[in-house]
Amino acid sequence: MTKSFLHHEMSRGASLAGVKRIRVHDLRHSYCIVTYQYGFSAVAIENRVGHESVDVRLLSTYCRKGK
């Protein structure tokens, strides 16, 4: 799967859904926030998304802003 294919599919999907297109990286952030809110540990999230480290304070800040 290429970067251009993902870009094309994200644009196509957003257009079909009638919403603004977001970056694939934004989906990673959303995934981290949702899994954190469901009670996953920062270590578990880090292992799933491949980050070197996940800052729990940053996740907490994002989660509070979203409420």
C-alpha cells in the first residue's frame, strides 16, 4: 500500500461521506486517544502504534480537550 493510495482513498472516502479530509497521521492520534479513554495503558498504546514513547500527560490533555 503506497502513501499516494492512502491519500487518494482518504480523499475519496471523505468526499463520499461529505466530511473534511484528515491526514492518516490524525487517525493515529484519534486511535491513541480513544484507546486511552477505554483504559488501555500508555505502554499498550505505544506497542500498538509503534511510537517510541507515549506521553501519558499529553494523552490526558487531549482527552480533556475532547470532552
